[in-house]
Amino acid sequence: MFTDRRVLKRLDKMLDDGINGTFEESDYDETRLSKLEFKWLRYLTSSKLSAQKTEQDRERLKELVSDISHQTKTPLANILLYTQLLQEQSLDEQCLHLAEEIQKQSEKLEFLIQSLVKTSRLETGTFQLSPKENDVNDIIESVIGQIASRADSKHIQILYAPEHYVAKYDSKWTQEALFNIIDNAVKYSPERTAITVMAKSFEMFVCIAVSDNGAGIAENELPSIFGRFYRGKNVREYSGVGIGLYLSRQIIEGQGGYITVESTEGKGSVFKMFIPR
Ligand code: ADP
């Protein structure tokens, strides 16, 4: 009975150490352990090793992504520079068209690499989201300002009546999440239509809703649009790589919020970002 209690106490301590991450195999003398304690010891040792390996893999992935981004920066900047120089030469129409295509594809590649780096940094926790209390009006006005000229070129009106609600969010990243949603609304709407942005406060969340009268999304595609690199079947003529909504969702869920979408194909969509108060 006395021995049983001692064994139980040791098992209890092993488990506590395992839970707290303070477990050290060297704290226990294997020759003095019962069969059950010995099994516990093996189990906790192997789970500690596997946690260490996961951490090492994560570190390696971070380094790899940072190397890719660093090493591709200069060649890509050079390709863009040479393409610009090429376009300044007296080229015939066909060559000029080819040079423009090289420029477009290089810009797309640059955007893709930057998006992958952001995604990976958010996933591996290299970029910390730091939510602070802010008026949502700040990011809404800033994003509308950034998109205004693109909307103007399609004669699209962005309607917004300023509302002042305070929520807890990381200003830089949440702005990026909202930018992706309003940018899509402009991209997937026909000319001379309107987009409405509205803010509303609920008990737990502040909601920013973006409604458009654009292409809409087929019901069977709705579950896929937040997936990485997913692009709608009917949007191939528009530029894009299918990462915007994925990033937006990562950013908002990373702060304890969520995004919803309602859409009717051919009529329009409503994206709602719920940010914790
Ligand atoms: P991208 O716009 O680069 O394709 P996103 O991740 O931003 O990538 O969007 C994924 C897909 O969701 C788009 O390809 C498109 O099919 C659909 N989508 C997103 N926003 C809208 C919108 N406002 N109207 C219609 N379709 C949209």
C-alpha cells in the first residue's frame, strides 16, 4: 500500500512535469521505477522529443520561407527593371506586347511570393497580431482611400456613412484583411455599380459589412473561396492568385473574430467581418 502510494505520487509528478513542459528524463532513475512508471517515462520522453522535432521543423520552414523571399527579391527586381528598359526601346507592336506580358507575370510572381511569405509568417507565428482598442472607422476610411482610384476607373461608387465603433484589432493586419474584401468587391463588380460599406456594433463583435452588386458566387463554390489558391470558375479573366480571402480569414480568426459570406450568382455578395470588441 505504502509502495503504491509512492508510485502514484511519482506518476502524478511525471504527468505534471509533462503537462508543464518541465519533464526531464534525467530526473528519474530507471532502475528504481516500476514497470508502469517505466512506460510513463518512455511515453513522456518520446512525446517531448516529438514536440522538439515539431519546433525544429517549424524553425526550418520559417528560415526556408525567409531565404526564398530574400533570394528572389533581387533577380525579380532586375527582371522588372530590364523589362522597363526593353519597353523604352523602339519595339514593334508584337515585341512591346510580349514585354508587357513579361512585366505583368513578373509582378504577379512578386505578389505571389509576398503573399506566401505573409501566409507562412502568420501560420508559424512569426508575425504576431497585436489587437488594441481602435475605432473601426479608421481602417474603413483608410482602405476606401487606397481603393478609390481603382473604383473611380470603373465608375464604381463606394458608399459609406461613417460610424464610430471601438473594437480590439491589429490595425495594420486588419486593414489588409478589409482591403482584400473591398478590393474583390471592386474587381468582381461591373462598371457603374455601387458598393456599400457599413459598420454595426453587437454585444460581442463589431461587424464591417461590404455589399456589392457584382458577379456573385455560385452556392457550390461558397465553401471553397476561403481556401488557399482557390479561384472561382467564372473569374479567370480577372487577375488574381486566390490568396486574398485565405489571408483575410487567417487575420480575422487569429484575433478571435470570423468572416461570413452571403451571395447570389449574378446579383452580388455580402462579406461580413466580425471583430471582437
Ligand atoms: P482572387 O480574387 O485573387 O481570385 P480571393 O482569395 O480574394 O482570390 O478570392 C477567391 C475567390 O472568391 C475569387 O476567385 C472569386 O471567385 C470569389 N470572390 C471573392 N470575392 C468576391 C466578390 N466580391 N464577388 C464575386 N466573387 C468573389
